[in-house]
Amino acid sequence: LTVVIPAYNEVNRIGPTLASYSEYLLGNRQSYFSSVQILVIDDGSTDGTAKWIESKCIKGVDCESLPTNQGKGAAVAFGVQQVKKEGL
């Protein structure tokens, strides 16, 4: 299972979002989901989101950044191209 999370100027919300997804997908549910990838795509944020993601990435969470804001659809499409696990 892969969850793609697009993020644009989310520095104040990305921490709680990742904590929630991580707890649910990587915590107690690990036995249910045999293979999990959480993929955060920073969409050219200007508020420090990319820097926060790079400094705080945790086990089971992959982080990529687009150089400029290209829109949510482009961030999701880029994320789908980065998927390493089966299932999306």
C-alpha cells in the first residue's frame, strides 16, 4: 500500500498529518498492511515545508520535492511515478 500526500505550504500541518498516517498505517495496522509506503511530495512550498520534511522524515516515510509549485494534480502524478510498493 502506498499513500501519496501532496503538500504545498503545509509546514504548520504536515507534522500532525504524518503522525496520524504513521500511527494508523505503520503502527497497530502493520500486520494488516504487509507493505506500506507513505510518500510526501512537497509541491514547491515557500514556507519551509520542504526543509521541515527533509529534517523530520521518519522510517516508512519517503519525501520528494518539486522545484516549483505545479499544482496538486502534478504533485500526485509525480508521487505515483515514485511508488516503490504494489498498491496505491
